Amino acid sequence: MSENASETTPQITPEVVETHGFNTEEYERVLHALGREPNLVELGIFSVMWSEHCSYKSSRFHLKKLPTEAPWVICGPGENAGVIDIGDNQAAIFKMESHNHPSYIEPYQGAATGVGGILRDVFTMGARPMANLNALRFGRPDHPKMQHLVKGVVAGIGGYGNCVGVPTVGGETNFDPAYDGNILVNAMTVGIADQDKIFYSAATGVGNPIVYVGSKTGRDGIHGATMASADFGDDIEDKRPTVQVGDPFVEKLLIEACLELMATDAIVAIQDMGAAGLTSSSVEMATNGKTGIRLDMNAVPCREDGMTPYEMMLSESQERMLMVLKPGKEAMAEAIFTKWELDFAVIGEVTDTQHMVLEFDGKVVCDIPLGPLAEDAPEYERPFISREEYKTWAAVPALGDIPATTDIGADLLAMMASPALSSRRWIAEQYDSQVGADTLQTGGDAGVVRVHGTRKALAMSTDCTPRYCFADPYEGGKQAVAEAYRNLCAVGARPLAITNCLNFGNPQRPEIMAQLVGCLEGMGDACRALDFPIVSGNVSLYNESKATGGGSAILPTPAIGGVGILEDSSKMATMPFKAEDQAIVVIGGKQPFEIGTHIGQSVWLREIHSRKAGGAPVVNLARERAHGEFVRTLVDGGKVTAVHDLSDGGLAVALAEMAIASGIGANVHTMGAELLDAFAEDQGRYVLTFPWNDRESWAELESAARDAGITAEWIGLTGGTSIEWTNSEDAPVASIAIADLREAHDSFFRDWMEV
């Protein structure tokens, strides 16, 4: 279609239909919905609304099976973000979303606008953002493009979050060749609102004015949602114009202006312009309110001359919001946005037609019934292979005989220096974690931020182990939820709810669909068993690349963002050892004298022996919950001085991290096979410390654990400047100086980034 072709009377050729992402059946549905051929504006609107990114057409059927309710859930999936009750008439509002494809194409702006978009999802509902987190996946460090991507993404996240004044308090960064051609950038925001000041997106009140606020509309990001719903080919550079450009300083003004207007009674409904921009925001508002919408496209503030309705509706320019106001409130609202130096324009009204009608230059250029755009959008039950068929397809080698190791200390040093486990300090130092002065903890199992002006704090964490999800999607889905639960319990927080970001490959491949279905089934079972509902989320499919140097599909990566509450933040637990001569205890060994036994899919097996073998560790959900509740009781009662969950790398890595963080060593007496004790990745386990001179405390802890049916094994004492490992006969097994561990831990990013 040439640039000067008429938008209202173009020839909609099969080529035009194909470039808009429709298959033959879907285009027939468009014709049936309209009763005629669409014009280009209408075709573009159907295209973005029916894209995978906006419609969830391949995942909706399965998402409906997830648990989303609990007594403390105020609003589950379906709005901009999830809302949970945290007491005192306050609510936590949070969500996680992806910006994967844009970040691979243009890492700085892709990551920055990902942060900006998720911030808007949260403050749209009336919350002041209190914290950001992220979950990042990159390819091989030696891939020629990877250093550029890592630097750009980290700079984009820091550049936007720091400037807008919201602390980044947690996250995760992993590397695997499966992400060589398609990195993942998932961003999460948590905010706080008064429960009687929560805003929703349903446009109601026929005749009520619809207003546009924020930045002007440009030509950046057009067809961004469509681009995010397709895999990569060799035309990646051609897609650069689909990446949005953000301005965090405007976002900060927008936050303050919106919150100021929200303090009045002017707003009926509000929606941010995210994926698909003005199209999705207006369609969702009218659909949720069961009304219609009429927009005057000549009134839309534009920053470029000659913009067409097609461009205005599909633009994904950043820092924009759409509102429905009460009649007569326009002047007051305009004064607020003018004060904050933001655009304000009345661009339409709510109608009773249940149609989207767009007018331009006095003519109707779009008239679409809203039902087919949203609620009646295509929904597919795509075929997927069975669990047994998946095992055959995945062809994960059996674990077989566990390789021997001659030096646990050398293995631990190599692991701590690996990209899998190395210090992320180089990344964290680029994020402002302290702005707002309410951050209580970063760098531990969960970020913890005080609820301003109260004793309460929210704990938050992002978690997923994609190698487990590939080996066994069901167990991997369970484990992602369980680890988020464990990380919150480790700081003493009561887990409340989760958000998710479901990153998978092409759902039209039955093996990929099996990954999605399996992970969702595991997640659902874990959420039900742990009373840990899903209140918001995002689905990102077609994360595949056929581009030169890229791989195929990513590993299945259902990232979980967990949120929990500490009623008294002064009782928060932290990871570092606190003093010498404190007892070290492992909670949750399989049974006495079996601290850990699962080596399959472990970091040790991959990093030391270059093997990707064995099954994912099984998560016993009843034990996971019992262990978490037991640890929280210990933390709340002031019984323990340090807590750390056991995850990647097992006990040896957990002890190393606690020692590095404190500068205090440990003398560890193992109970069984030293290799398994050191590096096994059995689930549901914690390591904690308490003063050893208080023998009554140990007797009390041991008795309480026994009564709860929980294994609590004393394994040694803190002290010294190294980790000393002895076997069951008190013979030395390993001795690793903390200074050597710290050097190994710091070496990867320091050397890779030459800092």
C-alpha cells in the first residue's frame, strides 16, 4: 500500500491482508463482523486487537483455568493490574509485562519503554508506584551481539526508572544459548493505593467526554503489537521503527498530574495507551463499560504533520492516557494537566452504540462493532502433544551415573565465577534502589520496601528456572511459583499473590503449546496448594528467531512476580551471617542424613560437566507450604538471625552467598554424600542461623520442627574467613577462603564489561 493511498477506499488486496497478520479464516471473520470489506483504518484496528499480544488468542482458553481469587484479592486479571488488600484501607497494585522483541531490536528504548509501560499500568489504577523489578534473559555471553544487548537493556531500565524516581529493588538475570536470537525483558511494578481510591477502565455514562492526556502522538511504535506477535526473521533491522521512544521525565509529570486529578471526583474511567495505543485503550474502555465510543481524530494531539487516522490509532507513542470524565469537569482537569505541562484534549464521547466510530475531516473513517474486536476475538484451542510425547521430543538425556568430583572447593569457585551464578552487582549499581527512602532490602531473596508512613512492608521477587521448565514443563511451572513463595518466606513475609509473564515460542507448534499448557497446569496446582493466587499477568508468544546467529525457540520461561506482606518490617530477615559461633541449620532435607540429593538439571552439572541431563526436581507442594510457614514463624518470633533459600547451586552456593555478604565464614559438617550435600537442588529448603550459645533455642527449634513433621538439621557453625567443609568422619573435604569466593563472584561481569 503506497503512503498516499486513500485510507477509506483502498483496495484491500490479499497482500495487504497478509501484511496485517490475518490468516484466511480470520479475514473471513472480519468480513462477517462488518458485513462488508473493511477500509485500511478498520483493517489496522482489527489487526492489532486480534494480535496475539492484545487478544491472547492462543492462551485465553488455558488462562481461564488458573486460580485468581482469595479473600484478600480485590481485583484479579482483566484490569490494568491486580489489586490485593494489605490492610488499613490500603491496597497493593502490581503487574509484570514483557518488552522482548523491542528490546532485541533496540535494547535501550525497548527496555526503557517496557519500564514506562508497566509503571502506567499501575498508576492508571490510582496507585503511586513504590518499586520496580525485572526478569532478564540473555544468550551466550560470547555471542557477538550479547554484550551490546546487556549494556543497552540495563542502561534503559536504569535510565527510565531512575529518572522517574521509582526504586528498582529486585530481579534476576540469566544466560542461555536459547536466548541468542530473542532475549527476554520482563518488567514489574508494585504500587500502593487507598482502597476507596482505586480507578478502573470501564467507560460509562452516555455523553461523558473522552479526553486524551500526556504526550503527543507520533509515528513511533506503529504496529508494535503486531510485531510482538510474530517470530524474528532476517528483517530485524526493518522493524526498528516499531520500537517506541520513551521520556521518563514526561512520565514523572504524568504520574503526578494523574494522581492530582484522581484526588478529585472528576474521573469516571482511565486507561493507559500501551500496546496498540489509542486503539486498545478506547476499545477496552468501551468494552468494559458495555458502551460505545466516538472519537474525533482531528482533535488528537499529534507531534508530526499529516498524520492519518491509521497512524494515530496504531501509534504506540509513550506517556499517553485516555480518560472518561464527568461532564463539566473538563476545565478543571485541563488546568491540572496544563500546570504539569502536558497535552490535554477532549477527543470524543461515550455513546450507547457499542460501536467504535472514528471521524476525520468530517467523515466517518471507521465504524466497527466492539464485540468482534474484543470479547468475540478469535480464541484457539491449539493442539499440543502429551507429556510422554513431549519427553520424547525434548530428548533430555537421563542423568545416569553422577560424575565424580575431586575438589568441591574448586567446583564451587568455578560455579561462583560462571555467568549462571556470578554477582549481578554491575547491574544493580546502575539502578537507583534507594530513591523514596523506603527501601529496606535489596540483593537478598526478595526486595523489601516499607509502605510509606507505616510499620508494614511489601516483599517482592521475580523467579523462574527455565531449564527445569524445558525438562519438565509441569514441574517447572510448579517450581517457579514455589520459588517465589520461598523467597518471600525467607525474608519473613506472608505471600499474598503473584503476577506472571508467560514467555514461550510459537504456539502453532504442538511441542511449544505443550510447554505452555504444562507450565500453566503446574503453576495452577502450585497456586492452589500455596494459597497464592494469580491476579495479573501477560503472555508473550512467538519468542523465536530464525535470524542469522539466532537459535530457535527460547526455553519456556513463565516468569513469576510474587508479592507478600510483613506486618512489622522491623522483624524482616536478611541473608548475611550476623556473627561468629552461630548455628547453621538446614530446614527441609528429604529425611535425616539426606540434606539434598537431586543433581539432575543442576547448575553444578551444567557448569562443571557441561551436561544438560536428568529431570527437574519435584516440588512437594504440601511440604513447601509447611516449610515456608515454619520459617515465617521463626522469623516473626525473632528466633533466627539469617535466612536464605536454597536454589541454584544448592547448599554450597547458599553458604557462599551468605559468607560473601557478611565476610564471615562457616565450618560445615556434612551428613551424607558430600557432593550431593553441596550442590543438590532439592526444593523447599532453607538455610538459617541462630545463636549457638543459646542451646535452649536449638532444643526449641528442633522440637517445633519435629512436631510440624519438618526436618531441621544442624550442619555447623559460622566463623573464620573461609568455608571449611568436613565429612561425616570429621576429615577435611574443602576449604575455600571468602576472599577467593568474592573474587570469583565478582570476576565475570567485571571482566566481561571491563569495569
